[in-house]
Amino acid sequence: MRIEIEQPDQEELEEAGVFSWPVWEHDEDKFDWYYDKTEHCYIVEGEATVVSEFDSVTIKPGDYVIFPAGLECVWDIHSAIRKHYSFE
């Protein structure tokens, strides 16, 4: 159960409708999180490290991230995050 990170281009993001998805924002913080559904998100601002038993990934602006359903992790937000997100 791995966190996937891609760097799609602007056209791919627009075709997928990413910029019409809801926005989530969070200041610097560290917290536990559980994904009961698969989340697709696009990082607009900020940086965070997300740690699970399988991965430790740093996400930043321009990253398209897929968090699989069932993932337990810790979010460590280094600078305020702003992302578009969608749940499957």
C-alpha cells in the first residue's frame, strides 16, 4: 500500500477537472490520519512529509498524490498546505 506521486502537466490536470475539486488548507502541524477511501489530490502550495509503515514521502507544489484506501499515516506539515482533493 504505497503513496503514489506524479507530476502531470497543466493540460492533464484541466482535463481531469482537478481545479474544480474542493480545496483543503492546513497550517504547519503534525497529526495522524487514516484514509477510509482513496484520495487523489494536487498540491498547490506548501510542503509536508507523509510517513506510513510503507513510505516516507515529501510532497510539494506540482505533485499529484494518490493516497490508497486503508492507509494509516502521519502528516508533518512543514509549511502551510493548500491542495485540491477528490475521494473515490
